[in-house]
Amino acid sequence: MLDVDGPIASPITRTIAIPGITSSIVALANLGVPVVFNTGRSDAFLRDEVVKPLLVGGLSPDARVFGICEKGAVWFGVTMKNFSGINVDHTVELPTAAVDALRELVESTYADAMFWDATKRAMVSVEQRTDVSSSDYLDAQGRFEADAYALLQRLGLRVQFGAERSAPEVDYRIDTTIISTDIESVTLGKDLGARRALGLLEASGPLPHVWRTVGDSRSDYAMADFLHREGYDVAHVDVRPADGIPEVPYRVVTEGDLIHDEAGAAFLEHWVRELAA
């Protein structure tokens, strides 16, 4: 179960920059290993930047590969055998008035540092422009998030900062990453994505008992947290451990000094060697 930004797609180019990642995922999926992309990205991004390279790389039409997007709000089967359309949970969408006001804020005040992700179906995301330095973006990001919080409060929405467990009276959160800000329902998260994944896999064949989850942020641990609570044998692969490894009741794996997609590539290559032997 793979987060996309960081372990798979480069946080700099926002694409799969290491060709071996594509070939390793294809090899594992064609060997019968279920693969789930559990991401905050949109289905359009996953289709264009991940699925298309996999199909070109020889992904079998029978492979059990699924996409969980927008932290559980959108889901679909990747291959011909499992694709039955794009599923959207419309109950978690932000109100239209809030979406329109946030887009106006981005495009009128912050367009020199970030852009509006028009491909999102249920959540709001703004992302660092690739021609803007990280320091300049992070400065603008902090000001944008403060303005967005005030805007949402004026609209009467109950909102909080951060992805930690929400108070009962909060409906939405502002979640910060190193290249983006997500504004979303508090019901969304990588644990919801994992729950969706199990439902998709159960409908397509046997459920695996052993899992490896892979991510680059603390919120990605929620995948492994959920699977552990459900009784699965899980270990989490952290490709950015410098942010701090939390105390968890399962094994955490790192790839030495490698980080981001280089660590993701090493992890995938290891399992191709192990399972193809």
C-alpha cells in the first residue's frame, strides 16, 4: 500500500523520475501481489502520472491494482478486469461556496507561489509551483493557510489546523505538506483509504494477510495503524524518517540514508528480488 508523493513520485518533478519504480511495481503486480496507491492526489493525477506508465510498462489486465485518491474520497480499479468507473463519496465534499471563495483567494493573492488543483473532486488542494523555491513557497503557504482559516470561519465552517484526531465539533481541517495544503473533511485520511482498499481487494480475490505500507509523512502511518488494528501482519516503510519515527506497535523499516523516491525504489527492488527468486 503506497503513498504516491515521496515514495513513488519525486516531490521535485511530481512525476515518476526513477524508471525502476515503474518496472518494479509492474513486476510485483504481475506476480500476483496486490498493489494499492493510497494518496491524497486526484484520480486524474494518478491516471496520468502513475497508471499510464504502468500500462505502457506491461501491467497485466488481471493485476490487482487499485487507486484510492483524495485520502479515501475517490477510488477505482486500475486494470481492465477491476475498473468499474470512478467512485466518489460526495458526502465529504466541501460546500461550493467555500470552494469558490478559496479558489478566488488563491488566484487573486497567491498565484505567484502556488496553483489551484482543479482535478480534485471532494477536497481542496493548492500546490507549490515548480518554478518557485521551497523557502518562498513555505512563506506564502503560511500566509495562505491563515487567510484560508479566517475565510472558512467567516463562512461558518468548523475548521482546525493539522491532521491530528479532531474534536467532535470540527468538520474540516487544513493539512500541510512540504509542497501543498489540503483542506478536507476530517473523516478523510490514509486509514479511510486503507479501509476502502480492503473492500476493493475483498471483491477481487483473497485478502493478503501480510502488508507493507509506504509513506513519507507522519499521517501515512495511519495506513499501518488501521491494518494493525484489524489484525494484519504489517510493517511500515518510512521514506522520510528525519521527521521522526513515532512509537508504534509494529515494525518500521527505513532504507539506510536513502529518502523519498530513491528509498521507494530500493524497497520495491528488494521485494522484486525476494519474490521473483
